[in-house]
Amino acid sequence: MLRMKVERQLLRWYFIMKNKKEFFKKYNSLLLMIVLIIIIAPIINYFLDLSIKRLSIHHEKKEMVIKYLKEYENEKLKKKKIIEQLPDYNESLNFLNFIIESGKKSNIKIFSIKSKKKKEKNRIKKLYMEIPVEGKYDKIKNFIYKIEKSSMAVYIESIENNPITNSKGRLSLTIALVLMYRGDK
């Protein structure tokens, strides 16, 4: 039965096609819609794809900016925590007492401690110190180790050899330290 319906429809189309004027009169709007769909659909699809790609690129950029801002905020918080853990200037002066005590315990002769601060704009300030010392190699090595392992934010910038004044196997060095401390807000 379905086969007969299909055959009848095909016969109708065949006869209609014979008489083209009637066909175009009867099916003109339908043909126009089919042609428009065939031609315009890929164009619409192309522009939709472009807009979807633009939206996805925009979304990716937005996600990258959000990720960057989160990382920036995390870094900012980390820096803030580090700065808060640094001593202020008065607390950093206690480190001078630590150096003197460590020198005494290590049997090191400390001649003087010259310190100077440089004016800096950021919150982490630096106190530069020069410490001329004299002592045996092992004792100086232990003294430097104690300084580096202290709880203060300090690093040794340089160690210079001074001319030897006596020949008892003692070294004469100048140790340049940098102590970081928290400045005012």
C-alpha cells in the first residue's frame, strides 16, 4: 500500500514536470524556500561557527585573565605574609647582639660592626653591615654558619680577605651582610 502511494506521487511529479508552467505556479514558493535553504543554510552555519569560535576565544581569554588575577592575588598574599614575618627596624637591631654573642661563643674577634640603611621605596628595607673579624678558619666557618642559619632574613653579600697582621694561623676577613626588615606602610 505504501509502495502504491509512492508510485502515485512519483507519477504526479512526472506529469507535473511535463508541464513546467503549472509546476512552477503550483510549487514556486516551495522551490524558492528549498533553494534558499540550500544556499543560505551553509552561510548561516558559517557565521554561527564564527560567532561560536569568537565566544569560545573570548571565554578562554576571560578565564586566562581570571586565572592571572587569582595568581596575582595569591602572590600578593604570599608577599604580604613574608613582609609581616620580617622584623621591624628595632627588632632587626637585636640581630647585632646576636652577631656579637655568636662571635664570642665561636672565639672570633669582632673589631667593629659598621651598618648603614639605604632609603628604599618598597616595604622590604635592607640594613647593610660590614663586620671585620679575625679567627681560625673553622671558627669563622661556624660563625658564618650560625649567621646564615639564624631566624632573621639575612644573607652574606661578600667575604673579603684582609691583610694578615700576625702569622698565628688566624684569618682576617671582612664579612658584608644584608639584613632585611619590614619598613613602615
